[in-house]
Amino acid sequence: MSDLPHPKVAMQSTRILKKRRVAGVPWYFLAPALLAYILVVVYPIVAGGSYAFTDWNGLNPVKTFVGLENFRRLLQDDQALSSLKNTVLITLSVTLVQNTLGLLLALGANSTIRTRFLLRTVLFAPAVISSLVAAYLWQYLYDPNVEGGINALLTDVGLKSLRQDWLGNPQLALFAITGTVVWQYTGYSMVIFLAGLQGVPVELYEAAELDGAGAWQSFWNVTRPMIAPAITVNLMLSVIGGFKLFDQILAMTGGGPGYATSTLSLLMYKQAFVFSRFGYSTATALVLAIIIAGVSLLQLKLLRSQELEG
Amino acid sequence: MHAEVPTIKVEMSFGDDASTVVRIGSGNPPDLFRVFPGNGSALSMVQLVNAGRLADLSDQSWVKRIPPSLTPVLKVNNKAYFFTPTQAVIGAVYNKQVFESLKLTVPHTWSQLMTLCDTAKKAGVPAFALGAKDSWVGQLIDYALVPSLVYSNTPDFDKLQAGGTATFSSSGWKEALNKYKMMLDRGCFNENPLGTGFEQQAKLVATGKTVAAVQLSLLVPRIQTDNPTATLGMFALPGGDRASQLRVPVAPSSGIGVSAQSKNLTEARLFIAFMAQQTSINRYAELSGDLPIFSGGSVKINPLLSGILPFVRAGKVNLFMDQSWPNADVQQAHLAGVQQLLSGQASATDVLKKMDDAYQKR
């Protein structure tokens, strides 16, 4: 017994050992990963970002420094402002509809119905398709001349008067694209909500029921606070996804009719590869990145406070 | 090529124009790549020459054969930098079976064209398939009308515009766009043209659901695949009231240039020389269905173009308008403007004002 060290001494020596271990990790262990990160992520961002202050056309080896000229032009560009408006509109509509539907589907798929596993798979399936494939598929469904498209379905069910030129009508086209995005990614939101729902202890619902809570009260006071982290993740992902939406728009409308579905991402692409203005395009990309970062931080702050309250 | 010069192996790769721009801009250009005539797009001859990306081919023998009428879009500062084997035509591709069953006749004036529209509409078959969801398709109608409405009266319109004494707004362009809108309002097109793309347009005309479609001659073989039994023809789209006014847009197609930074410059130049031989030109024209850039030897001209050839022989042709525009903004203002015109978002005046503004950007 006397050979054993005093417990206090033993604890101190363990701490010292841990400290030594931590202090002893050579910093250069980080070097390979850090180097790869700098080369693959940091350098391209800085090098790419620097083009925003030049008039580079993508072809000419000479790049002239133009200061903030590209940003000044961006603020006065009608097409950029209209694209920004469309970007905000599509982000809001996708976020709202996709998450509402995703939550409803998650609540349904979390129930005890026998086909719940099949339902989860089926509902998630569109999310694994390439967004371009989904866009071409929906382009076909929206085509007013196709005999098996949405218009044909409306005719078959006696709703002929509701037939539309879905992608050709400037008032509808943006929402038609929203429909495609929502169809594809609602299952994705559902899975995240489902993960949150499965972590809610059953006892909480039993306690709420004993307290006389109805279905809505139970959802609002138990489910909502408990799945708040899932809500945060879903809202963040759909807002970021909405802001950088590109593939579906390029494939379905190319930004038309006119500029009715043009977004900042599409404008960025066109400025670079159609107008040969890589400098201006990079300035647009920087502004978009700043908008996304700003909105995301604000959103994170607001949603995190909800989580704490919950 | 490999059979003629066995030491040269030609490797082909297929990608879109954006990927070519990236390869050139990043200093890794292909030895040979697609180049568009004139100016007005990222991969157009003028833009590439200004950036020092194309090798000078002026010493090759075919350069002497370039006719003066094509010099503005095939040469810069009197030097040649790319070669194209064919010329494309914009006209009304029509389904001869439907045309005959409706007892229609080829129109030579605007009023005859309107009669054709009305007759076809009465028979329940729209006269023209329009796939304006693809903006490049939407532009082809006014491209077909403008030579008759602008260049027949003002042959040097491009020079006047470059000199600042002519504008889109104050020219026959306004009449062309107004007539385009008139065709829409009169029921000359299929329903929902803005929701219809090229693929549907091709199917509509090939299967006889419309009488015709205004398209590029090089796409006729593609249209034919939708119905191999259809007999297709092509006529010039009239825009004016006099048949003598009628002119056709005919212009060099995209061709091939040699990268100034190529490590295989000699071989790449040899490839161009091979492509520019009359036998290669004729073979290429026969396969693509377009007109050969230079005539000579024995070439089987696409019979579809028989309705267009008299205009070509009489010199009643004009280059595609965008090939003379100073930047890509004009083309984009035009593409978006046509869609806005068709959807009622803009008038012809609005569209032309935006095109004039874009032209000033230089």
C-alpha cells in the first residue's frame, strides 16, 4: 500500500504527462494537410478573388488593375439588380416550400405506418439524381407541346383551363424552376428533420399528453424546440443552395424569357464565358459570396438563439 | 489527314465553348480549336486575335481565294487567322408534303407570307414552328427579315453604324421586329413558342404539325432525323413588299484556328492546309449540307438549298448581322430582347434601344 503514490500526486503526474504529450506534438505534423489546404483552397480563392480588381477578359494574358471599377459597374447594372431580385425571390420560395413540405413529410415518415421505410426511400430518391438530369426531366414535363407533360395531365383530369406555358411565361417561369428544386430536395430536408425527430424522447410526448396538450401544442412546445438544430441545418442549407442555384436555371430557361429567371450565379457564368468579362464576373462572385456569408451568419445567430430558448 | 501524312495523328476532343475559353485563358490551349467568324463572341476571330491567341495563316494558298464580300468576317487587318470550309444559310425549312397538301406556294413578298400564314392557320396547321425558349432559335426570324428590310435599302448599314451615323432604332430593324411580333399576333406560330425549344421545333416541322420552321441550313440533317420520310425544302423568308427586295442571310460557319501558343504549330498548319483543299471542302459541305466556302471541283450541293442558290448566285445575300457587332453585349441584348418582345415585356423600340446601348460599349 505504501508503495502506491498518493492519489493527488498520481493525478498531478497524469496531467503533466498529458501536457507533455500535447506540448510534444510537433507542429509540422500539420504541414502536409495545411499545404494541401493552402494550395487547393486558399490560393485559388485569393488568386481568383484578385481578378475582381482587373479587366481580364479570360483570353488576354495581360490583366490591367482597375481598382473598384467592376464593383461600381455592378451597382449600376440593371441586369445584375434584376438578377439579385430573382435570386432572393427563388431563395425565399425554395426555402419556405421545401422546408415546410420536408417537415410535414418527416412527421409522416416518422409515424408507425408499415410502409414508412419504403416511403423514406422513395421520398429521398430525387435527391440522389444529378440536378441537371432533374432539370431536363422537368423541362420535358413542363413542355407545352409534349403529350405526356403536366398540361396533358391537367387536360385528362378536366382542368384544361389551368394549362400554362410553364417555362415560357415570364411571370411563372421562376416558380416553375422553384417547383423542380423543391421536388428534388424536399426529401433531403425530410431526412435531416427525420434525424432530429428520432432524437426526441417519447417520454416528453407522454408528459405533454398527461398535461393535456393537443397535437399542435405538442408539436410547438415539444417537437419544435427539440428539432431546432435540424431546423437550423435545413434552413442554412436551403438558403445557401438557393443563392447559388445555377444548373437547373441554365438547363431549363437559360435565364429567360428575357431576364425573367436570371440569377446572380447565371449572370456570373454569362459575364465570364459569353461576355468575356472574367474580372467583372469575379466581382459578381465576390459580392455573392459576401451576401451568402452575411445572410448565413445572421441566420445562424437567430436560429441558434431559438435553439437556446428551446 | 492521317492517310496523307502518316506521321501526324489527329486527336479529337469534344467540349463546349466555355471549356475552350478556359483552356486558352489558362495557358493550355488545344493546337486547333473552333473559331467563330467576325466579332461578337468570346471565341470570335477578332477577340482571339486581339488577345494574341491565333497563329497567322496568311501565307497559305487558300487565303487568296477569300472573296472581298467575306473579308470583314474572315480577315483582321488583311490577315487570315482561321479557316472555315462552309457557309450556312438562314431560311424557312418547310415540309413539302404539308406544303402540297395545303396547296401553298413559296412566298416572295411579305403579303404573300401573310397569306401563307392565314391559309395554314385556317387548315389548323400553324405556318411556322418557333422554339424561342432557346434564345438562339428565337433570333432567327428577324435575322431572316433584316437583310430585306435593312440591307436592301442601305447596303453599307454596318459601316454607317460603326461610324456612328446609323442605329438599330432608326433603321429597318424596327420594321423587322414589328413584323416578327405581327407574325406572332396573327397566329403564324405554334402555341406557346416561348415554352418550346429547338428539339420540339424540329419535331413539329418534321412530323408535319407545322408547315415550316425558320432555321439554319446546317441543322436540316438533324431535323430530318425526326422523320426520315419527310421531304424538306427551304425558301427565303420575305420581309418586304417587293420581291426584288428579298435577300438571304448567308455567312461563313464557325471554322478552325491554330493556337499561337501551339507546340505543334507546323503540324497544325498542315491540318488547316489539308482542310482547305477543294476536295476536303466539298466533302465537308456534302456531309454538313451547307454551301462550300469556295466553289470548284465536283460538289453535290444539298438539293434542299436549290431554292436559295439563285439568291447566292445573284449576290442577294448578307452576312449574319452579329458577326459585325463590336461585342457580345449586342447579341445578348438581342437574344433577351426577342424573348421579351414575344412575351409582351418589351416593345420593338425598347429592344432596339438596349441593342443600341450595348453597341456603344464597343
